Amino acid sequence: MPKNSKVTQREHSNEHVTESVADLLALEEPVDYKQSILNVAGGAGGKQGAAEEELDAEDRPAWNSKLQYILAQIGFSVGLGNIWRFPYLCQKNGGGAYLVPYLVLLITIGIPLFFLELAVGQRIRRGSIGVWHYVCPRLGGIGFSSCIVCLFVGLYYNVIIGWSIFYFFKSFQYPLPWSECPVVRNGTMAVVEAECERSSATTYFWYREALDISSSISESGGLNWKMTLCLLVAWTIVGMAVVKGIQSSGKVMYFSSLFPYVVLACFLVRGLLLRGAVDGILHMFTPKLDKMLDPQVWREAATQVFFALGLGFGGVIAFSSYNKQDNNCHFDAALVSLINFFTSVLATLVVFAVLGFKANIMNEKCVVENAEKILGYLHSNVLSQDLIPPHVNFSHLTTKDYEEMYKVIMTVKEDQFSALGLDPCLLEDELDKSVQGTGLAFIAFTEAMTHFPASPFWSVMFFLMLINLGLGSMIGTMAGITTPIIDTFKVPKEMFTVGCCVFAFLVGLLFVQRSGNYFVTMFDDYSATLPLTVIVILENIAVAWIYGTKKFMQELTEMLGFRPYRFYFYMWKFVSPLCMAVLTTASIIQLGVTPPGYSAWVKEEAAERYLYFPNWAMVLLVTLIVVATLPIPVVFILRHFHLLSDGSNTLSVSYKKGRMMKDISNLEENDETRFILSKVPSEAPSPMPTHRSYLGPGSTSPLEPSGDPSGRYGSGYLLASTPESEL
């Protein structure tokens, strides 16, 4: 170093010399900014790797446009649950009254946490493992748990896409194969299949033709070859969409994210023109106010918010990590959340318009069947003709006429009325029949479409929409697995992605057994809900209470160019953690009070029966929950006792395109502070600057205080622009 440098002066003088990193850099020899890596303190290969990791962040793939990114986030968040779970929850939990707790929780939990995940992904530019390792190394297990939950969800979610593919190809025929019960030969006689006759054509087709379902989860029944083939097709489609990362999945999103809205719009117009559509919509939006105070309704609304926005899965973080750091992720959070809510309401309008039409048809069918019973009783003199109002015409019997006749008979024949077997045939009863989840799509809605003119066309459109909705969500789910693993372990992208798809297909054979639908229920209703809640609450705590809400808000201000509303400060710091703690407690209590179970289809009864999971299935369920959450305490313990390195104590200085990265290796705390800030330790400010970009895995968590004698705190600084401009 030149003799007149300030460092040399200090070495030969007792006077304090104030210097800066800019002074040091000014005296360096010219370097090749594209290739040079300067190691301070003589590092070896580990420091080279740290520098290369930072350069990887610089060369990280990016979205082709803001529209492509927004469509990707919409495709991930808007999924099959918007089409069947949200309408079912509305119907079950008080109609329009359900929208109140949902909106409250969307504003207090959903949007703030969605914004948080977008911000940390964009700021740190890593997948979930790298993000949470950076924010708090001891809570780095959050990222691994997110990957496991994504795997669990992806396993069964693609099975549902496989079901949609099966129905899609079955829709290219007229009449639709689920419009009538099959006829079987019994000797010389042709009779209707008994199981179908006791249920319905669409129910029979779903349980017997599509799933060929067994009577319980304990009866495997072997593989369903039709669904096995559909599952293979589904994983092939997903693999082709994600094999190149965002370069391939981004292009797919233009169709998979927009096409469902075209179909929903067409169904809404068609549905509103159907007879009885208004009845369904009015029934849906008529609030049952007593439901608003039910804690179970609030718990289900919070769970739906988590699943609707994809919180905790890692897909949101993965997608946002490919953004530029000056992207307005606050606008993105509000936009995607509102579009998601709008889509749920739109889908609910469509579903209840169509179900209102179906309810009117079923009600008219009920009137005709019971009118025939009454005519039979009149002919056999069981009932007197005097009981029939004079204006009633059995040739053109209306629901109002039947209701009047029913009340008269019930009043006069009060003692013998139950033996007559007459049904009230109320439209309200038909509208109140709740069909959950897959039953809403593959039974109720499918049955309604059989009454549409040109029913095959609408069926093709509907199931193609489901395939695209599922594909968009699966792309985000796969990104939640592949992005953090590739970022952390530097595995080949294409090979790892293909390997994931093959592995998931093989494990997914569990769900295409004849008992597979019961395993789908186990994974969907139980295995992911509790781990996701734990993941999201720890994400919030890691940022708001450990990393620091004020520090995080300051970094957001520097990244976005404006300060986010203080509303987010209070939500992240107090409201969201409290709400999620209550939700977690309620979920655990719910599991303890109500043993997990499933709806089994009993062939002999041609009806569903609720069964509890057997002991071995409960062991499997508990194992899944433990496996999903286990990385969190394991990583915490290993890093707390320093059994697992957090990547600190490394430093190298790298130059690339005017950017500088530093890393200090094996320096004592006082020496390190003096080197970077040129101040004596007592005068040195906190080693964590307020302005910084991604510091890499070697950065420090506030869980590891700067006063640690070992000097193990984050020491890397990534400064934008030229090296001198920020110093």
C-alpha cells in the first residue's frame, strides 16, 4: 500500500486517522469489474463460493414484463378453491354474512402478510429457504417446511387436475355420459343399475365410473388405471410448464390465468338467463346474521384466506424473487388480493345462478312425482277428492298449487299423513343442500350442465377451465419447491424439476387407488392446514419481532421509494400475530374435540356415510403434520448450539458491473468494525446498516447479537450503483 495512505499513516503514528472504504478503494489497483474477486484476509474456496452466490443474485432470471408477473401471481392464488370451496363456505356459513368475516380477515391478515411475502422475496431475491435464512438463521427451517407443505399439496392437487382431464375427454359426446343411469341386462330384462337408481346419474358416474371408489379408506381396491393415466398426463403437462423455470411457466400463464375469466364470464351470462337463477343468487346473498358470531365461521374464513392467497407455501416468495428491486410490490399485493376476492365472488355468482336453475328443476321433478302419488291415493280412495282445491289442474300443476294441496292434506290427514310419504317440495330445501369441495364441481354443477342446451360444449369449457386453474396453482406450488432448493443447493434446474415430477407421480399413485379419494380428503383437510398456520405465524414473528418492524419498514421505504402506510406496521406487529395465534389454537382444539374423518361412499346403500379415520390413518396424519413442521425446531436447535453453520464468518470483496460485495473472514469484532467503518469500537455505529440489499446467507439475524464475543454477526454489504456512491 502506498506510504502516504491513511492506513500507513495510522500504523506509524499514534494519531487517530479517519478513513473510509472509499479511501481504501481509491488506492486499489485497477481491476476487471466483470471478473475480479478480491479476498480480504486470504480466503479460500468458501469465500469464492460466497461471492459467486452474490453474482448469481445479480444474474437471476427476471420476468419479461410486469403483466407476466401479475398473471403468474394471479394464476397461483386463484385456483380450484375459488370455484368450489368459497361458494360452499358461503352456502354453509350464512350466505352474504360470510363475506363480513372473510373481508375483515382479508384486510387484517391476508393483504398485510401477502405484502410481507412479496416484499421479502423481492428484497432478498431468493426462494423461501434463502429468505428466512437471511431474515433469521435460527428460523431458517421455515423455508424447508414450506417446501414440504408444497410437496404435500402438489401430490393431491394434481390428482384433481387428473380428474378434470378425465371429465374433459368424456365431455366430447352427446348425450353426456353422466346424464342418464346405465341400463344392465338381467337375463331377458333390461333394468337400471340399482346403485344409480338409488342415487343419481351424476353421483353414480362420479363414484363408480370415474373413481370406482371403495367403501372405506382401509379397502385399497388396487389402482384405478383410468385415473392413473390421467395423473400421468397431468404431471407431464405440469413438468413441461415448469421445466425451464419462469422462462417456460411465464408464457403458460398468459393462457392459464386469463382463460378461466373468459369461461366464468360466459357462464355468468348463460347462468343469469336460466330460469331460477335469481332464486339461487338471492338465496346466496341473503345473510344469516347469527352466523357472523360463530367462531367456527371465522376459523374457516381465515383458513380460506391463507389458501386463497397462497400464504406460507413459498410460491409467492419464489415469484417475487424474480422481480426488480424497485418494483412496487405494495401495489401488486393490493391488486392480486382484490382480483382474488373478485374472482371468488364471481365464481359464487356463477355457481348459485346455475344451482338455482338446478334447484328449480329438481323442485318441479319433486312436484310431479308427489302429484302422481296423490293421484294414486285418489284412485284408490285413500284420499277424498274433496281435499283437492277446485282450481288445481294436475295436467299443469304449479309448485304453488302443490304447496296449497300439501298443506290441506297434512291438516286433514294429520294422523295418517306420515304414512302417505309425501314431500313438501320446497325450493328453499333444494337450495340449502350443501355440496362440499369436489362434489360441487363433479356432481352438483355437472348435473346442472346436463340440462343446458348444447351441454357438451359447456362441459368442455367448464373442465378446461378447471384444468387451467389447477395448472396455474401447480406452477406456483412447484416454484415453491424448486426455486428455494435450486437457489440453496445449486442443483441443475431441468434435471431437478423433472426428478420432482417423476417422484411426485410415483407417490401420487396413492391417490389413484380406489380408496384414493379418502387420502385426498386427509391431505386437503388436515395435513396442510395446521403446518401452514404455524409457518405463516412464524414468518410474521420473524419479520416483525426478530428482524424488526421498524427496520423492515425502513428497508421497504428505500426499496419502494415511498413509506408504506403505518397500517401495515400495526398489522405485522400486533394484529396479525394475535389473530393467527387464536387461529392456531382453535385449529388444535378442533382436531382434539372433533376426531378427523371423511365421507365414504357405501355402494350397498348408494349413499355417503361419515366415518372416522382408523388408527393407522391417524398415525399417518399425525406423521404428515410432524414431518411438515419438524424442520423448524430442528434447524433452530442445530443453529442455537452451533451444530449447523449459519454461513457467517466469511468475507470477500467482489466487483461486477459497478457493484461491490464485501465479506470479512475470521476477524474479531473490534477489528472488523475498525476495518469497515474506520472508527474505534466505541464510536462505531451498529454493524447492520439501514440501507442494504441481499446480504447473502452469511448475514446475521437479530437473534445473534452484535455483542457476541465470537464476532458472529453478518458482515456482508451489497451496495448499489458504483462502490463509492453509497459510501
